[in-house]
Amino acid sequence: MLSWAITFLIIAIIAAVLGFGGIAGAATGIAKILFLVFLVLFVASFFIGRRPKM
């Protein structure tokens, strides 16, 4: 998931440098959403994995 967010961030940066504003904005939005999803899943798995074994 994090690799997809980084990929879309790189696409957004390249598109912004080349002057494609609409594509850069869309790729940035996708990268933000994917990063937030990754962050939520990471925190959830961190807390689920820390449960005491019964």
C-alpha cells in the first residue's frame, strides 16, 4: 500500500514539473488517500499484534 502511495506521489511530482496540473492534482489526491489508508492499517495492525497471548 505504501509503495502505491509513493508511486502516485512521484507521478504527481513529475506531472507538476511538466505542467500537467489536472493530472498532478489527481495523483496527489490519490497518494494522500492511499497514505492515510496505509497509516490506519499500520496502526490497527500494531495494536492488534500487541495483544497478550491467551
